[in-house]
Amino acid sequence: MKTFSFRLLSSLFVAAISVILLSASDCLAQKRLVAMNRSLKKAGFDVMVVKNADRNTMGRAIDDFGRKLKSYDVGLFYFSGHGLQVNGINYLCPLGMSVQGQSDVQYEAIDAGKVLAKMEDAGNSMNIVILDACRNNPFKRSFRSMRNGLAQMDAPTGSFIAFATAPGKTALDGRGNNSPYVTHMLSNMNSKGLTIEQFFKKVRQGVIKDTSRKQVPWESSSLVGDFYFSGKGSSSSSSSQASSQSTTTQQQQTPPPAPKPRPKPKKNKDEQVMDMLLN
């Protein structure tokens, strides 16, 4: 199975976002890029990285991703940066975005629906979208009305959409090198035998614990098949488990030994004399 991953990084609004989105010259950002790339490549993805992208660069990169995806079975799009919703539509914020008001967003940002459209045009069997973009809206003072986080998106058939937090909520950046969301994705990426649903369930459990339930990752899925980041796991463990189950079954089916006959009680002297007379 050929898999292709596209990571889009924006360095917009440094003060409000995770260090992973800073310039690549920052040593912490370099470590995050290396960690994510290593994990995705180990999972079998061909990784394409675009960082510090303005709107034109972002748009061209998504177009290129869509064209290349036609040659692959599975595609993965990961975006980390600022995202916002306007009238129920989610937008990805590029570098250098400037708006005077809410109506400018559709011309300055990238509609997240474009990614899904390119994936659908590619016609491959499975697509995964991870949006780590549920941050506070940096333009809220310019908006007539503002909702936090991203809006709910329905996954088309054969696709899986993962959000760093629930619709309408904001994600936390964390205190370490990575956000809680990225931290738990990395820690589970190489765990064998986890379907993508189980993988993100473990991510959600870890994030909820680390944030004291302030952040709850959320997914939308219309997958019709199984996907494993690191494979189904060792067949030997499955066979040993099956052997153990077979042994247990055989033990359960073996009939218990027949009970020993109880010894006859000794006869008294009168009964012994009577037997002698009869015989």
C-alpha cells in the first residue's frame, strides 16, 4: 500500500501558537519537524513538508498534493497553525494574512474544504485529514460575530478527519516541545495493532488527562476499511494466543476420570456363617 503525507506549516502569529510553527531556524521547531517527519516516514508515508507558506504558496502546495495523491492508495494531510470558522466554514490561515473584517477571510485564507475536494478528485481509497488548528481567533476584534475553534466537518466516504479539540473549542499549546495533541500522536504513532480509530482514542485519553479535561480531541469518520499507522502487529502473538485458547478448549472438553467404586462394607460373623451354609 502506497501512502502519501502532506504537512503544511504556517508561522503566523508567533505569540499565540505552538513553537512547532516558528521559523525552521528555531531549534525547538527543528526538533518538532524532525520528530513528526520521522514518525510519518516510519509509518510508510512519503512526506512532503511546506512551511512558512503564504496564501499563494499554500494554494499551490495543496494543488500539487492533490495531483500526486492520484498515484497513492492513502493520503494524509496534516495542518498545524491558526484556523478559524466563518459562517460554518473552516479556514486555514496562511503566513501574512491580513483582514479588515470578517468578509475578507474568504479572500485571504484557504477554505479547508479545498483539501477534501482535492482528495476526492484524486479518487484514492482512503484519506486522512488532521487539523491541529483550533486556536483562538486572532482577528476577533475585527469580526462582527465570532465563534471559537473550528466548525464541525463531515468526512466524505472513505475519509477520516481529526481535530485537536471538539468543534467550537480551542486547543492548548502546552508547556513542552509539543502540544498535548502532538505529544500523544507521536507517542502512539509506532504502536502496532492499533486501527486509526483506536489510535485517536488513545490520543484523546492522553490529552484529556494532560489538560484536566479542558481539551477533548474529536474525529469525524466515514471509513469503510481499516488503517494502521504501524501495521496490524505480529502474527506470532496471534498464533500463540490462538494456541493457548485451543489448549484451554481441549482441557475443558476432556471428560473427568470415572469415580472409583466404593469398598463393600465388612460382613459380621452371623452373615459369614450364613454364607458358608449356603455355599
